[in-house]
Amino acid sequence: RLRVRQREQAIALCAAALPPFDAARSLFAYAEDVRAAIVAAKYADRPYPVDAVALRLRETLAGRWKDLIPDGAFPTVVPVPAHPWKYFRRGFNLPALIASRLSRHTGLPFDPLALSRTRERVPQARLPAILRHENVEGTFRVPRGRKVPPAILLLDDVYTSGATAEACARALKSAGAASIVV
């Protein structure tokens, strides 16, 4: 009996540790030139090759990532939202720019308002991985009355610990999303 209970507890712990999204992929490793380009775009007002990245995403989704999206499913492209103050200060949200261009190039629906950021926390880049999940807990929500599409392609500019993607996916799933690919 004890072994059965321990096994059941182990299974429950593993299930609880699963992310709330179906899959996650990164187009580029967040290192060297890619990291420098993203940092320069977000913090130094430098141009970012949004169209080139969107076209590369389109090619990759049709190629080696084709298995992520079931045949006939047309996920809605949802960018990770920036806090309104950051959006005001920068004048843009990089994930939304890329998501918008991806939508244009693929014909996939685009919903930049599916998620909102309810509060600003310490920037994730300044935190060790172990503190990132707690930092974004409860930070994202689906606006009241908003209908969430069943299939979502959640787009962010950087994926490191997965904390932001998980927080966004939890909010989307609790509002009715069935499938989320990051």
C-alpha cells in the first residue's frame, strides 16, 4: 500500500509540474547577436528586423514545426502584452509587432488584446530563474467578457525560464483556451 501511495504522489507531482501549454519552441537561441538585437530594440530604440523574423517564423511553422499545429487548426496569434507604462515609454511591444507581421504573412488571426498585463513587476531579466515564476504570478489576465479562441499561438520575444509563458497560458486556459503553443 505504501508503494502504491508513493507512486501516486510521484505521478501527481509530475503532473503538477507540467506547463499549462502544449509545446514551446524558440526560433533563435537567446545569445550573442540575437540577444544584442533584442536588447537594443527594447532598451536603446534601435530597429529590429520584425519582417525578417516573422517570415522566418512562417517558414519554420510550415516546415520543421508543422507538427505543432494540427491540420485544419488555425490558431490565433496572441502576443505577450507589455505593461502599459512600458508600452508608452517604448512606443511599441516587440512581441505584438512580430505577431502582427506573422499574422499578415500567414493569414492566421491576430488578437493583441486577448491578454492584458495587470501589474508591472521587477523585469524578469534581472531575476534568477528560481524567482521568475513567483514574479509573474497573477500578472496576466484575459479581459472580462473577452472570448478566448480555442487554439492559440502565444508569441514572446524571449523564452528563458518559461515563467512568463506559463503565467500567460494559465490565464488563457482558465478563460477557455484548449490548445496553446508558445
